[in-house]
Amino acid sequence: RAEVENTEFSSQLAIYNTNRYDAGRYDLILKNAVGEKTASVNVKVFDTPGPPGPIAIKEVSKDHMVITWTPPTVDGGSAVSNYIVEKRDESRRTWTTVTTNN
């Protein structure tokens, strides 16, 4: 899944089929006969966010209801900017949008 390519003037690490778990700190350690040096780089991999945290129904009345949730633990490398709430009546196959928060 990963390979290093060396030329006379440069080297590169290629990681294929990356996903969010490839994000993190990468250390490059160079060694020769007289010693070694280390360089580090932080890599951020952008991906879709994970699911929201636990969903709870806090209030229900004939006039309104309140549903709460927490942000996903994995945001995909970018803050969640929008939630879309949809509903589906039991007698129907299609979902309809209740609200969005752009």
C-alpha cells in the first residue's frame, strides 16, 4: 500500500488508498556513517465525517419536539458545517427534509 521511490536528487513516499487513519505525524529519519537527523510532518487526510454521537429525544408534545445529538468523534479533517434532518412516514418510502442549518 505504500512505497518509497529514490532518485539521485529526491525521495518520495507514496501511500495508496489513503483513509482517515493515515492521518497523523510522520517521522523521517536519515542516517549515514556519521550520524542521523529526523524531520517530522503532520499529515491531514480529508474524508467524510463519521456519524453523529448519540441521538436523544428530549421533549415531545403535540406542538413540538426536541432532538439532540453530539458532533461526530471523527470530523473527516474538516469541521462539520451543516446538519440535514430528514423524516420518513411509516407509510411512505421517501424521506423529506425537515430542516438544514447552513
